[in-house]
Amino acid sequence: MRRERSGLGPDWHVGGELAARYAAGTAAESDAWSLEKHVEACGACAAAVSSAVRAGPETGPLLAGIRAAVLERADQEPRESVGSRAYAGDPEAHESAASPAYADTGTAARTGAGPGIGTSTRTGTGTGPGASPTTSTGAGTTGVPPRLSRAARVVWAAGPALRGAWLVALVVVALGAVALSYGAGLGASVRPLLLVTAPVLPLAGVALSYGLHADPLYEIATSTPSGGLRLLLTRAAAVLAVSVPALTLAGAVLPVAAGGPGAAAWLLPGLALTIAALALGSFVGGRRGAAAVGAAWLAFVVAPATAGGPAGAALMAGASPYFAGPAVQSGWAAGAAACALLLAARRRSFDHLETP
């Protein structure tokens, strides 16, 4: 990159040599990340990189074919959508189909003029002065206010786990532990049961957040500059940000057993399991890695801890060696650090698509 100074201080821009290396796939990882971050805000550098990619002997013809196919599909899809609504008896669709703005959509798509291909933003639904603003696309009107749409996009970016059965399971476990302790009269015997269960829940959430079998947009997300390990860690952090407070708070309100581990004793084991699953997933895929780590936890921790009994003092005595004490917690911390180093060494593996 070359550095140029402006009145606002030092600024970085992409040089022709770096753009060519990036287009050929030979740029160093740190240079590629810097370039990808920079072109998000610099239109001139984005145009330079785009030109370098289009000029490549392999990428140029491929991108030209994809662009032609997208424009051809975009020229047909809005007409099919409006026609379908008109056939269904939507009077607004009849007006849209005959309007000059709609007739110029195909021309705008082919020439690059206009705001976008088959997209528009309207305020009001046409049903009255108090109607809510809606966002419309070539496929129709979403009916979601723009502010709500932004919030929905944030939740969507956080990963599939926060939108599906995993979140329900987390709430059921946290509230179920409190209900069993106070409602069913089990008292302090519930805390060790929560301790051996809690580390597996973030593990399952991470497995459901990223990968071929978890995310319907996996191939698209992986191809973006923010895909790969960066997106995986972002979604893992979102899972931990939800599960850690919920499970720790649930453990804190449970009655304390004499001599038993504290409510937060599961945090380092849970973190170690999560990072271990990510590191193993770099070899075998996220779902297989999480399943293997979860099976190891059941075999080497849950089974021995529950050997003397699934509840009460016997479970507390069986679970304490895996959670209580500075030496045990230090061991979990060391394991988490070792897995993090392995994950860093294997970070480039997440740039490739998983195999089924």
C-alpha cells in the first residue's frame, strides 16, 4: 500500500501492485485484510481493485459471465413478481406494471442508471395517513419499518443459533433449573446438575451458528471479506454473550450446597470446550467438531460425575473434582489457551468451504 497525506492526517490507499497481487490471490493475509477493510470506505480503491480483478485471465471472464446472468435474471424477475400480484388481484400491481418507472427498470439495470435493480423505498402503505413506512423490493413489500429492519439484520448476522431451537433450549434449561430447585423442592441438588449441563449449551450454540449444515447462506457468507474465522468468532461471541449471563444468573439464584463449586465455576470449562470445538472444526467441520467435543464431555465428565447418583450430595461430590479449586480452573484455562493457539494456526482453513 502507498501512504498519502491529506489535510486530515495520514491516509492509506491501494497501489496497483497490491491490487494485482490481491486479484491473483498471492497477497499476504495481513495485506489482504487491510485491503478488504479499506475498500469498504474508499470508492476509488474499490474501483482499482475491481478493475484488477476484472483484468485477470481467470477471474475476468468468470465475473463477466456472472454479471450477464444476474442482469438477465434481474430483467425478468421483477416482471414475474408484479405480474403474479396482478394476477392475484392486487390493483397496485396493475399500476406498477404499467408505470414508466417499471418499464425503465430493465434499462436501468443494463446501463447502471438508477438507484438499484428492482428496489425502491416507499413511505406509507397507501391505506391512510397513519400508515407505517415500509420497504419494498422487486419481490414485493416487506411491511417492516426500516428501524425494525436494521434490528432484524443485527439478529440475523448474530447467527442461526440465536433464532432457532437453541435459544429456546437455553431458556428452558435456565428457567427449568430454578423451577426444579424451588418449585419441585430439589433445593441445592440442582446446582451440580446445572454445572455439568451448562458447558455443553454454548458448544451446541456455536455448532448451530456456522457451517454448511447450519447456515443457509454459508457459501455466500464464506465468500465475503468478513467471512471465515472472523464471522465464526463473531457468532461464537454472540452465543457466549447470551448463554454466559443466562446460565450464570440461573446458577446464582439456586441454593448453595455446602462445599460445592460456585455459580461461575462452569465458565472456564465452557470456554475451553467452545474453543476446542472451533479448533477441531478446522479439521473435520464445525458440526462434527462440536459433536466430538460434546461426546468427550459426556464420557469423561458427566458419566463419572453421575456414577454415584444423578442428584443430591452424590452428584455434587462427583462433579466437584471437575470444577472446584484453583488447580482445576487453571487446567481449564491452559486448555482453552492451547486450543486458541491451534485455532489461530488453523485460521486459513475456514476460508474454504466445508464438505458434506
